[in-house]
Amino acid sequence: MLWAGTVLTVLVTAWCVTAGTTDAGLLDVGRAIRLRVFGGVLDQDFAQTYSVIINLRLPRVLLAFVAGAALSLAGVVMQGLLRNPLVSPFTLGVSPAAAFGAALAILLTGGSAGSGSWLVIGSALGAALAVSALVLGLASAKAMSAATLLLLGIALTQLFEAMTAALQFVADENTLQAIVRWTFGSVNDAGWSDVGVVGACVVAALPLLLWFSRDLNAIAFAGDDAAKSLGVNVTAVRVGLIVVSVVLAAVVVSFCGVIGFVGLVGPHIARLAIGADHRYLLPFSFLTGGLLLVVADTVGRTVLAPSVIPVGIVVAFIGAPVFINLILTRRAAQ
Amino acid sequence: MSLEVASVRFAYRRNPVLEGVDLRVAEGGFCALLGPNGSGKSTLTKIIARVLAPAAGTVSFAGRDLLATPRREHARVVSYVPQSGATPFEQTVREAVLLGRTPHIGLRPTRRDREIVDASIERLGLAELSDRPMSQLSGGQAQRVLIARALAQQPRVLLLDEPTSALDLRYQIETLQIVRSVTREEGVTALIAIHDLNHAAHFCDQAVLLDGGRVVADGPPAEAFDEALLSRVYGLDVRVSRGAAGVEVRPAALEPTPLRAGTAPKESA
């Protein structure tokens, strides 16, 4: 099942590279990658296609994939640790906080710090960690119910969106444009360095999270008390894994802006496909999240071509109805 | 070789729950932890299970300090059956029982782990339900899954926190029989927080009565159950009778009252 998922993901991703205004088939993609990796003589008539594939399409599609995978992993970990299928980096207010942090850094540097600069990443990460510490601290101190936690997340989301809007209000033209980029997530202008950083984070996180999948299972299914009695150091595992998932979400936000719903919907699709055992759910969420964003971005850049709809907007169109459906069916089950 | 609890104290914020509890359960013994609501039964089980950390005192098994051993090793010695609660995610009965292998397995369960899981599913009479999702089970079935999980942990000490309160009479008795057979056949030491004094008297070797965070009676049920003491602890007039079937406790209000002409209500047929 996992292997079938991987093969499907690779095929769909490769197909998405071929989609676009410049004609390029799967064979062209393969040829371009071969040329890039192994070197060789670049024909004149293939040069333009090669350039489009290697410099534009491939980094874009790969960034969409790793960003989606990272958000989906962050979502599945948060859902398991908080034993709540409705939480995600977005609904807990982590992503909006990261966007605010990024916007603040851009404003303070007068728009000179661009996407992926360390200052922006650091600021996004700081804000994301601060808000998750606040949310989780309050959640454990007040022994919050799932519904209360979600309401707290919604309140924080509103607050940070208002604060980001306030920054936009005082910003000048250039800075404003740079900030607005973060408010609807996109993978426009993706470069290989972006792919490298986000990809490195998610590739490092996956085995680490898998290593703790046994503990995650115990916490998600048995609850804190029983997990402790099963030998899991609940507090340390929770803090450690939350930090990993917040870092994943914050890094994505600092490169791609706020892309909601992937962290929520990716894990749910994976759970429907393979069940809730985290040993399989984690890698499968990685695939579904990545695939979801790749497909959404391909839709975004082809439906109104040559105009490109930012991927954050396309995903929201898919994610909102799914989220509403989740809430309604959950109510019915209680 | 015994489970020993010495001078354990615990407080939730400023409210003291346990004020120096001492007790000893012999290896292979089946001990009932009794007392009214709020007397500290659950808290004491959670402390031995390392769910809660005591403010003071020690817990040891076979001379080994259980509060100082690493959690994972502790979990190979002590297993805990909580009161059943809902899980937010779908899981089959077999997967739920497999969680009991958590302190024993690395990343993947081995064939032996699966055999142990199947054996404890069988023991609790859950074999036909083993591929059923947990959400489709009744409260009693879910509670038995938790007991199967605790047995799959292959503990030396088994702790149960009011495992029978959600069960109907048949499963209450069956659960207690299973726990007793585990203590008899495998020499596991069991400690059960339980409300039903008569079940405790029938199945357990030892009864420990808690009141206000202190042990007020400890011994074989027939000796530990004292009419005056139980009446005071529960705030209810009780009668203790000792017959051929063992010791039995009844609230005085349920005793057959001598008929007084005109005043006694007639029992309906």
C-alpha cells in the first residue's frame, strides 16, 4: 500500500511537471533530468524546454511537494499528540503567527529581506513557537476540551491576521507587496535553494517522527495516563514532537506563506487510505500532503493560464468544504 | 517478593489526597483497594502506575524501587487498566491490544508480540471481535480490551482502576475471575480499586480500606470488614455477616425489617 502510494505520487508529480503552456511530455522531463544529473550535450531545439523544466517547473513542483508534505506531517503529529482530528498548524494559529513573524521581519528591514532570508525564517519560527507554547501551555494548564482548544486557535488566528493586516496598513508600497505575498501562500518564484531548505527539513523530520511513531500511537490511542503506564515519557515526547512539527510548519510559511488546510486534509486523506496507525500514517501523510499541494498548484497555474492562481487559494477551495464536512460528521458521531 | 507502598503522600494542588499510605501485597496476591469516592483509591493506583508522581514515599516491587526505574522498564513490570474512555481515532481491537507491547517492542512488533496479543485477546473472550473497530464496541467490551492490553504487557504487577464499574454483572464476575486466575496461574500481583465490597470479599485475598487518604483496615476480607468501621467510613449503617459463603456486607437499610403492624410497607409481589 505504501509502495503503491509512493509510485502513484512519483507518477502524478512527474505528470504535473509536464502540465503548462510550454509543451513538454514525460519523456522530455526524463531527458531534462538526465541531462541535468549526468550532463551531456544540450540540443538547441531542446534548450528552451530544458530551461523551463529545470529552472521553472521542477523547482516549483518539488517545492509544492515538500511544502505540502511538511504541513501534512506537522498536522498529523499535532492531531495525534492533542488527540484531536480537527487541529492543524493553521487551526491552532501556528501558521498565521508565523506569517505575522515573517511580515514583521520584512517590515523592519524595509522590504529588503526577501523570501527565505534567515531573518524572515527566524522571525516566523520565533512567532510560531511562541504561539504554540501559549496554546499548548493553556491547553494543559486548563485541561481544555477539544472544542475549547479549537476556539482558542480560531481566536489566535484572528488576532494574528489582524496584526498582519495592521503591519500592511503602515507599510510602504514595496514592503506591502512583499508582505501580501505571505498572506496567500504560493510557490511562485520557487528556486532550487527553497526546495533544498524545505526539503532538507522535511526529509530530516520524517525518520525522526517515525522513530517516535510507537510513542505517538500510545499517546493518540490510549491517552496521556495510559501512555505513561505503557512506559512513554509523555511530557518529553509531546514537547519534542510539537517543536518538530511547529518548525516544519514555520519553515514552510516563511518560504511559501500561509497555506491552510493541507495540514488538516492531508492527514485525513491518509487516514482514510491506510488507517490511523502512525507507523504507516506518517509516511502516507507525507505523500498525501505533498500530492495535494502539487495537484492544487498545477490546477492553479493551468485553469486560468497564463494567469497563475496562488496555491494557497486553490487549496482553500478544496480544503474548506472538507473541513466543514469533518466538523459536521464529528458532531453527528458524538 | 512483594509490592510495597511506604508512606506515600499526594496532594492535588493544596488538597491532600493521600496522607501517608503504607501497604504490602504478597507476590501473586490479589488485593482489593476499597473506600468511598474521594478516598484516594484511584490516586494510589495511578501513583504505582507512574501516571502521577507522589509528593513523598516509596513504591517497590521485589526490593526494586519502582519510582526510580526508567519508565520503559517500569512498564515491563507494572501494567495499568484505566477506566475506559473514548479514542478520537479509529483502531481495531487487535491494534488496541498491541499497544500493550509498547514497552517491549522496537519499531516493529515481532511474531512473538503478535502471538502474545492473540493469546490475551483469546483470554478475555474477544477473539470474534478482534478485527472490529473500537468505536463499535459496548462499554463492557471496551473495558475488556483494556484488560487484554494490560495482560499483553506481560506485567508482574497488574493495577486496575475500577475496571468493573462499566460492566454488567456477568462481565464483572468474569473480569474478576480472569484477574484472579492471572494471579493464581502466573503469580502476577494484582491490585484493584473497586466499589463492590462483596465482590472484593469473594475474589480477593486481601482488602485494604482507605478513608481520607489513610489506610484504616488491611487484611483478609473476613478480618478487615468490621461493621462499625465500614459504617463510619461509608457514612451508612451496614451489617456484616459471616456465613459459609464467606463474609457479606449489606446496608442495614436493605436488611429485612421485622414487620410492625400497620407501619411496614408491603413488599410487592
